[in-house]
Amino acid sequence: MNPTQIRKKVVVQLARIKSKNGVYIFVSKSKDYLTVNKEIISYLTKNLKFCGVYISLNNSCKTMLEIFDKEKIDTKKLLFIESAGQEQKSKVKNCVSLQSNQSLTELSLSISTACKNDMIKFVFLDSVSTLLIYNNLETTERFVHYMVNKIRNMGFFVVLISIDEEKSNQLLPILSQFCDKIIQI
């Protein structure tokens, strides 16, 4: 599929979701990953007019701001939580920097704090696959299960991104038990 077809498929899938809360996993090929992310964030901020938390475990906040600005996504509607490492900490007002991708307790606390903001309507995790690079399968399962249940109970719309690859695909059967839908792009 080309980027235009991918964007259309993402929009169609998001439009089918009638609930303003719930947990949805989008699985994409690595080459389509950024297109999928941008289209989901664009849809949530522009079409649904949501403000949200963007958890970036792959890129710095600064990088994501540049990408979203090019797409004309209103980044003032986003609070970023980045885990790009100590030496890459962003000095951006709407960004919280974590010590490392292995600091799941710190990530959980940052998410909880961010979700106390009444403006926040969604949480976007980029990506479950990155958690598996820094943590083993069992730790990642437990963390995502805990985090998803906590955020679900708070009434948010949750999007988890997963790359269609062997290690991440081992996690999907477990995640499917506590998510509303897995959407293959």
C-alpha cells in the first residue's frame, strides 16, 4: 500500500470506532509506522478535537514536534512523554523526559500525572514494540496490562502502536484479552 492508501485505511478504521474511550492496538509494518502514527494523531486532534498524551519511546519530543508541525497537527493539544535518554532530553514546555526506556515505574507515574489534566482525552503509546527492546516479554505484558487497565478505568481513548514483527506479535494474543480491538494496517 502507498501512504495515501494507508492514511485512508487508518481513517476508515478510526471512523468505525464509535466510543470515545476504549483501548485499540494498531499493528503496522515498520515501513508504514510513521504514516500510521501521524494519521492517528491527526484524526484524534483534528477530527475529534481531542487533547492527549503522546508517549514517544522511539523519538525525542523535538523530533516529533517537527514531524507533526509539517503535518499541521496542533502540537499544543499534545503533552509529550519522551524516553530518548538523558543526553537527548528536550527542553520543550509540553514535554516530560524519562530517564530511560527501562524505567517503567517512572513512565507509569508520568502517565498518571498527565492524565490528571481535565483536557486530556486520549493516550497514545508509540510503541509497544520499543518496550520489548528494553524489557522482556513478561515484564512488557505486565506493564502494558497494568497501564491499559489503569487508563481505561479513567475513561480515556487509548491507542497502542505495535510493529508487525515476530517479537511484538508474541505479545498480541495477550494484549487482545484486555483491548477492545486489534487493527491490522
